[in-house]
Amino acid sequence: MTGRPRPLVLGLETSCDETSAAVLSGDDAMLGHVILSQDVHEVYGGVVPELAARAHLQKVDAVVAEALSRAGVTLADIDVLGVTAGPGLIGALLVGVCWTKAAAYGLDKPWVRVHHMEAHLFAPSLERPEAQPPFVALLVSGGHTLLLHAVAWGEYRLLGATRDDAAGEAFDKVAKLLGLPYPGGPALERLAESGDPARHRLPRPMLRRNQRPGERDYYDFSFSGLKTAVVELVAGVEARGELDAQRAHVAAAFQEAAVDVLASKTLRAVEETGCRRVLLGGGVSANRALREEIARRLGAEGRLLHASPRLSLDNGAMVARAARFRYDRGEIAAMDGSASAALAFPGLRTDPEPRN
Ligand code: KG4
Ligand code: ZN
């Protein structure tokens, strides 16, 4: 048994294709942390929801047992159980939620429902304690693209969101089009390193100079038009028999366009809020071009906060940390609480930012 500060929180993540569990102490020490990525989806070039749920079911006991063992504790030592309750794939979410509810009931311990994207907000703080609000947050994952102003933990104002595809989804779809393996984001980033983005000109959807604060598209994103432009570009290149020679250039041009839109809108939020601290979260935040471009535009007075690649991807430690925040506020789930594929972001206000 550990002498670490309490509460000891077990965080469980099963919303998509990572089965992950972590034991987190009251001082944010990750005592045991296991992340198991499902490789079954590689064959299909994308996550198959039913297969994801089955794989979670097969692995969840072993993943939790290993996290507990690495932490040197047993389930009976855990004070609070936190689990991603949404958003995500419903079958996958239900595996984690049912496991957690059963454990909470059996142990007579509290359980907490965690919002997956709020958990991503907490990930950088596990490695860098200064990663606290206020900050502008760009959350970019396979399912979401959100631009927020986090005034304090639990107090978020929505500035913009994607109107169609998520940023990670666009990376994955373009990667697939270029014949890269799933998950496409990291593979596309590697390919783009050897390409010249200036060889192809791609559009910057929903980014125009004459947009004004207060107009919805000032902060909103759209990636499906960019994906379609890449589809057309690739078709043309392929028809000329130049796909192999152009693949890296297309990847670089796509990445540059996506990064330009994401960085431009994030910097608009920095200007309007006056907050020069930017937190990057979600799987796409592992992208080095995105990090470097935002850091460059922020300049020396700005501060870019992000997690290491391991904690940028889905993981149980961020879920445990978000669970402790909600637990400290007394937000304990009832036994009839469940998973929700479209769980509302807690504390997220959608009314416009007050102007000075
Ligand atoms: O947050 P995450 O692990 O899972 C979801 O909540 O969706 O994000 C996964 C997404 C995938 O679309 C993946 O391709 C993308 O993050 N991703 C990247 C990189 N690493 C992961 N996209 C661009 N560049 C990367 N280096
Ligand atoms: Zn995620």
C-alpha cells in the first residue's frame, strides 16, 4: 500500500480504441498507468465500433489489474473510480462504465462520470503543474475540434467548433487516401516531413481576412472541404501517373493548410481574450508542425502548454485527474448513471465572450 496523498483515483478510458487505466494519487503522481492500443482496426483502415467494444471487454480486466499492480495497490485501496462516460462510441463507453459501476457497487466506493474532452484539458497538468487556467484551449482529436477559453477549471466558454469533420478525422482520411496505415495522423506527419508544401495550393476553409469577432465562422472550423480538395488534387496527380512522386508534397500541403487554419483561429482567440497562454489537447496535439506553428505565432511573451505524446493520446491518467476534479466538487454519479455518446461538456458556456 502506498503512502501517497489521497484520494487514490482509478481512471478508466474506453471511449474509442485505447483501453487504458491509471492509478493517480492526490498529488498527481501516476502510480500505475497502462495504455493498450487496439490494433484490430489497422486491417480496416479505421475504428470499427463493434470490434472496439469487444476488444475493450476482452482486455479491461487485465489492463486494470496491471495498472493496480504497477501502483502496488489493490482495488480495495482505491478511493474513487473515474471513467469516461462520453462522448465516444457507445458500445466502447459502456464497457468502461459498466466495469466501473460494478466495481463501485461491489466496493461501496464513489464513481464519477468523466467527459473525455475535459479529461484532455487536464492531461498537460499531469506533467507540467503550471498548465492551469486561464488559457485558450485548442482540443483536436479524432472526433472533436473545439476552441475554448478556460477561465478556471470547470468554467469554459466555447469560441468555436468544427461544423463537419474533426481535425484528426481529416488527417486520418487524407492519410488513407495517400495509402498510409491507420491511425493516419502520425503517419501523415512523418510523410509530410520529406515533402514541400509549396508544390500544391490547398484552400483554408472558413478562414478569411474580413471575418469579424462575433461572426460564428470567425472561430468555427470546417475540414470536409479541405479533404474534398485533397481528393480532387490526388485524382489529378494520379491521372498524370505522378502519385508516388507527389505523395509527400500532398501530405505536406494538407498539413500546412490544416495547421494554418488551426493556428490562425487559435491566435484570434488569444488576441480577443488577451490571454497569451494556449493549451493544446487531444491526439492531433501530438503533431509537431501544429505545436511549432502556434508557438511561433504566440511569440516570446506567449506560453504553449501541451502534454508529452504519450499523454496527448487517449489515456486513463487524464481521466483519473478529471475525475478527481469532479469528485472534489461533490459530483458523484448515481448507480443509474450511464454512458452517453454525446455527453454535454460540463461547465461549457456557449454565449459570446463579453467585449471590453
Ligand atoms: O485524442 P485521440 O487519441 O482520440 C480521440 O479522442 O479521438 O486522437 C486521435 C486522433 C486521430 O485522428 C489521429 O490520427 C490523430 O489524433 N493524431 C495525429 C497525430 N497523432 C495522432 N494527427 C496529426 N499528427 C499527429 N502526430
Ligand atoms: Zn481523445
